[in-house]
Amino acid sequence: MTKTPRAPAQSRRGAGLAVTEPAPSQKAPAPVQLSLGFDAPTSPPVAPSSLASAAASGPDRHVVLSGEICSYTLRRARRRTIGFQIDDRGLTISAPRWVSLRDIEIAILEKERWIRTRLEQWRQWRAKRQLPQVSFSEGGKLPFLGATITLRLRADLRASELAAGPHGDELRLALPADAAEVQVRDAVQAWLKEQATRVLGERLDALSTRNGVRYSSWALSSARSQWGSCAADGRIRLNWRLVHFALPVIDYVIAHELAHVKELNHSPQFWAQVARLLPGFEAAREHIRNEDLASLPL
């Protein structure tokens, strides 16, 4: 069997698990398109009273469908059909230059059910991706190792600690009850980075020792574009924000970077290495692929 050669650029710079890594199956709705044909310029009937539009100028337009405002972008193009496209940016309509706004709005009304259904699918997907905002104050909730912990301010403590509370685990911070939000945020971040050093280090040691993979060193990363990386000389970096996630997700990112010690690419040989390091990694891979670093609380 001929081994797939490594890409020269990767062999010089290293490889890593990027936030934008392509996935073979995305949980996001697929962009959808629909076209309505027009054989020639028409004189359309008067639009129904339930249909309203914005002024003629400007790319961003609005139409009222079943009492709700629907925004869309109108593009004029050299074509013979009205095209509808719905993706993460919303509804885009491409229409021949000669088709009137009234024609376009009537076409929107005719396809109202299709449009509303597809837009709702995207709305629900975006809502699932958004983590709740953390209140950096007494009683705030924070994701930690796949669970939720509650913030407590305790002026009598000398150092922050995680302890069991009446309603679950609590992160007790050595701060007065009237501490400013920025103080609480800084204390939480410092504690999370300490935990990241401990947890990620332990998981990295366990996975590498168990599988006989030797890396040269590792360090925490604060990158906003990668969950982890591995340099050509075996230096591994892991994003400290991984401590928000459960251990199976953390183990997958670590296995991904350890696999790069032997394969600085994403070839079939690389994925075979990942499977050897962490059998059944696929569920964790799908989880992290649908997470957005920018949406994390810190």
C-alpha cells in the first residue's frame, strides 16, 4: 500500500484542530434554493392587502408575511427566473432586472410556507449553538467539564475552591459580595486556567502513555481559531477553554493532536491514528465541530 505523502507546508509548520475544520456531516441546515420562472415581462395583479414592502432603494428589504416582518436581500441579475436562497444569512432573492417589485413580492407570498419553514430551521439551529450568557456575580452559572457550576462570592476564603452545594457544585471565589464584575470574571478565568493545566495535563499524559506516543512538550493556548495544535517537533498546544466541555470531548482534541505527532495531515492514515488512540471518537468529534469558540463565556 502506498503511503499518502505529507504536505510540505504542514510538515514545516505543524497541524492542529481548527475551529473551522470541515465536517463530513454538518448539523446545520443545508442552504436551500428555489426558482420561479418568468417567460416575459408581466403586468401582475394588485398585491394582496396582507403584503407590504419597504422603499424601493437599498439592498435590505422587508415584506410582511402572516403579520410578521420577513427581511430579505434583493439582488438584480441577468436571469429568467426569480431565485430564492436561504442560508445562515437569511433569505436572498435574485430576480431579473425587468421583474417588478410587485412580481417579486407576490412570488414571496406564494412561497410563504416554504420560506418560513426554512428560516425557522436556521433560527433553531443558531439558538442551539448559542450558550447562555454568564453573569459574573453571586449566583451566576458557568459550564465546567460538561456540567454547570454556580458562582459564590466568599470573602472569608483565602483561595478559590470547587465545593458541593445544596443544588450542585459551586465555585467559591475569595471575593467580597460587592466585588465588581471584572474582578469576578478575572478570578473565574484564573481558576479555569489552573484547572485546564491540571485536567488537560492529566488527560494528555494518560492518553500518550497508554498508547506509547511521545511528544516533546505541551502548553495552554488562548487561540480564538484553534482547539489545539501540534508542531512538527512534537510541541502540543491545547486551548484552555476546553475545560468547559466534558472529558470525552477533551480526550478527542488531545487524541487529535497526538495523532499529528505521527501524521501532520488529515489523511486516512491520520484518522486511523486517532481511532487507535481513542476508539469511538466520532461522537465527540461531531460535538466539537458544532461548537463556536466565540460563543464561550470567556
